[in-house]
Amino acid sequence: MNVEELAALAHARHELRTPLGHIIGYAEMLLEELEGAGPGPLEAPLQALHADARQLLSRLNALLAPPADGGPAADLGALFQQLVGPAQATVTAADELKQAARAVVSDDLHADVEKIAVAAARFRDLLRDGSLGAPSAPARVHAATTAGRHTESRVEAGAILVIDDNASNRDLITRRLTREGHQVQSAADGREGLEKLRARPFDVILLDVLMPDKSGAEVLQELKGDPELRHIPVLMISALDEMDTVIRCIELGAEDYLAKPFDTVLLRARVGACLEKKRLRDEQAQHARELGEWNLRLEQRVQEQVAQMERLSRLKRFFVAQVADLIVTGEAEDPLKTHRREIVVVFLDLRGFTAFAEVSEPEEVMTVLREYHAAVGRIIMDHEGTVERFAGDGIMIFFNDPVVVDNPAERAARMALAIRDSINELSRVWRRRGHQLGVGIGIAQGYATIGAIGFEGRWDYGAIGTVTNLAARLCGEAKAGQILASTRVADAVEDVIESAEVEPVTLKGFHRPMPAVDVLKLKTAS
């Protein structure tokens, strides 16, 4: 057989199977609707009509199959005449069914019976007249790929789009799938189908191969070229059931193929398989999106943590680690902003350090400072003090900022006593090296303005106010091993600290002598 003959044969199979499929499909649905209602006037004629249509379909398939040996084509007109008699019998049976249906009051049932009668008459007229029209483009493509070869003869609900130019086909498939619980929409041609696909999401597409204007293959190619639509599973439906057409559609990207008239069980199974594939693809896509979001959040979190670590590193220059952590996590106010607060200031420096530095090598001076700072630093951290500055042997610490505490004066006094005792021990080591060094400490309480001082790239944390000057001047007056505190500090710690009054001291920058006390030791619990 040549290409034109194969195309004509394929076209004939398609055109004649379509009305037979309508008869079989509507008969099956009517029988399902009548099932359970008990024997009635329509059950027997429907069953007989359904069986006759099935037999006709088998004869049609046998008569219009391409010759297995590739021999010459049979005369289509002669083949059609073999089926005219059975087709007429089907028309008669459909008319008798219409007569029987008059006894049943149901507009829907009458409409379906009428569709059966129209399909039976259409099948007979096609056979009698032989007016099938010219073969379509898909039929010609199929014939070209076949020439010269031998040919061998309940799911999860989803949103489904049926694209078919035949209204009865659309109606049959839509009603059948709706009964299965699916949400079904239909389109009469490829352009309308593509418009609906871009308007709302669908889980599965049932796409007819033979359609005017835009064939199923063209629609399929456009679908697979669209990134938004390419992942929707497509089931091709057509009376062209030859394997070459199946292969071609699958090569174009279709999931599967369904021949018309379609078997109900096969339709359900293949739609179910496509829905499952779509579900798995959607889950995979969702997992990919979630992974992308997690990666983005992780990246943002890492950036935030790096920024926190950098800020923490800067803050630890001024504050003990616990306080710096509170600031970074937002549990303490940003201390670098200028603010006013009552604080307790502790000043300390080494007595005899200037004379020692004048006669000692720089390396020896640095060794002493490292030992001094190490001893003092541990105690400051233990008492959670804020270091304002290191200036050689001079160190300024304050309490009650950036984190407010209940007992800043007591903390300051306890820290000062611990530093004095530690440096007294260290002084004995220094004396063995020939260094006469001791620590003097001053403590004062009052309001100060606090915040960052400096410029971009070099900031210090500073407190400015009379209280810092008073602590510094008291420190300057203190002898080695002595702690001088203002009377305000003494009043705040009198329950826990033993102290002794000293003569008011004249301090630089203060117009009158300032009363002070000598902090001696912690009181023993009674």
C-alpha cells in the first residue's frame, strides 16, 4: 500500500470508530445509571445495542486493518457495504430504544438515548455514502511513518482538561471522568485548550490527535515548549491506534495513548497513572522550592551570624562576654548610642610605675603590664565590669552600664577588694625582681553620659562626667594597697563592707575637699 492509501484507511478508521464509540460510551453510562433500579423496559435493549456496537467495532477493526503483507489496498466502498446491514440493524435497535424510553420520565435519559440514535444514524450514513472527507494531516503523517512496514495487531481526584473537536467525545469523557470524582473542563480545539491551560492549573490533559486548525501533535509540541505547562501529563486520544502513532506522540512528550472508543477501566487506570505522576512531580518541585528557600534562609542566617560575630568581637573590646552576648541578641539596649545613666566608676593604677618605667627595659615593662592586666582582667570579667580604657598601668571600669544591675556599688567594692588582694600577691613577686609596685584604687558613684567615642575604624566606649573625674582623683590619692571610695559608695555598701573614715581630701578640679572612706574588707557574716 502506498502512503495515500494508508492515509485513506487510517482516516476511515478514525471517522467510523467515532460514532461507534459514542454508542458504546452512552450505552455504558445509561446501564450504570439503571443498575440498582431493578429490571426495566430499557435494560435489555440497551444491553443488546451495546453488544451489537461492540461486535461492529470488532468487524470494523478487522476489515480496515492495513494488509499484514503490505499488499494492495482493498476497495473501501466494498468494505463499507459489508457493514451497512449491521449498521442499519443498529439504527433500528436505537429507534426501538427511543420508543421504550418514552415510558421513563427523565429528560437526561432521553437526551442520551437521542445521542445514541444520532450516532447510529451517522455510522450508517458514513458507510452508505462513503463521504468521509479527505484524510487529515495527522492521518497522513501516520501513514508516512507506516508505509513499507508491517503492523501487529478508582484514582485520586484531579483537575482534568479534555481537548477534542467532537462534542459527543467531549461529553462522554467529561461525564465519565466526573463520575470518578474529577473536576473536568473541556475545550473544542487546541487554541481554546491552550487558553484554558494558561488561565488555571490542571493535573492531566486528554488531547485528541485529529483536530482542525491546530492538530493534537501541534498542541502537544506547544505545551512541551512552555516552561509553565510542560510538566502536565498528556494522554493522547484518537481512533488512530497503530503503534507508530503511539510512538510518535510519546516521542513528542505524551505520557500515554488511549484509543477510541476507549475502555472505561483503561481510561480510569491511565488517568490515575498520570495523576500519580503529576502528584510525584509536584512533590518533587515543592521539595526543590523548599530546599531553595531553606538554602536562602540558611544563607541569610549565616550572614546575620557573621554580622553578629563581627559586632560581638567589637563589643568584647569593652564588655565582658556575657554582656556582649546580651547586647548582640537584643536583650540589652545598644550601648554605643549616647545615653545618660547612674554608674559606679572604679579607677586603678600602679604606684611606683613611673619610676620603674624610667629605669627598666621596655621588655621588662611590658612583662609587668601583661602580668598586671592578666590578673586584673580575670577579676573584672568575674564581676561583669565594663572596661572603659587601658592607659598603661591605668584602668577605668564601671558598673550599671550597658546592663543595669541591682547592686553596682557592691559589685564595684567586691571587685576592688579582689584586685587589691591579687595585686598584693603579685607585688611580692615583683619585689623579688627588684620592682617596688603596688595598686591604688578609687571608687565613685554618680551620673555620666556614656557612648561610643572616636571615628570610623577606631571607636572607644567612654563615660564622661564628674563621677569619672572623682574616681580618678581618689585613685590618685590612694596609697599602694589602699581603696578610697566616695561617701555615696560607702553608704551603698555599708552592710557588706568594712571601711574607715579618712580626712576630706583635696582633689584637683574640685573646689572643696571631698569626704572619702578607706575600704578595708568584706564584713564577716554574723
